Amino acid sequence: MTELIKIGILGILGVMVAVQFKATKPEYGIYMGLVISILIFGYAVKQFAGVLEQFSMVRKFLGSGESYLTILLKITGVTYICEFSAGICKDAGYGAIAEQIEVLGKLTVMMAGLPILLAVMEQIQTFMR
């Protein structure tokens, strides 16, 4: 919990400094926002390592369904990367690019989730017979 508070304070201070730069040199404000975003994203990736350890325990119980967990992790990664990238683009004033990144992320998630949908449909067909 204290780590989250530290990250929150870092974000607020970074925004305050970026706003000060934005008045005189707008590009410095963007760079400052980018650096703070990368620092916070790096912390989030470090936290994700702990989540992966928990997933390794879940894998033991899944057995043949382990591929579904892999798909879930990929989808989570795609979501975070697209949201991070789109946020940076929006902050820099490139909303159209941010929207295209979001669309690509949604399509990627949909494509990654299709094997799960197909498996569910197969299960339904076996129960219907």
C-alpha cells in the first residue's frame, strides 16, 4: 500500500512539474509526462512479476487448460501496452493515433480470445449431443 502511495505522489509531482514546463516549453511537458509514465509503467511491470508467480500456482490446477491462462496473460499484456501507448499519444495531442492504437488493441484481444470461444462452442456441442 505504501508503494502505491509513493507512485501516486510521483505521478502528481510529475504532472505538476510538467504543467510548469508546458507554459514555457510545451515539448518539455510532454517529455516529462513520458518519463513519469515510463517510470510508473516500469513499476507496474515489476508488480506483474508477482502476479505471474501466483499464476504458476494456478497452472498446476488447470492441467490441460493451461493454454487458456496463457491467452489470458497475453490479452492482459496487450491491454496494458495499448492503453499506455494510447495515453501517451493523447497527452501529446495525437488523439487520432491513440484511437488507432486502441482499435488495434481491441482487434488483437478479439483474435487472441477466439480459441477460447471455439473451445466453449465445442463444449456446448458435446453437451447437446
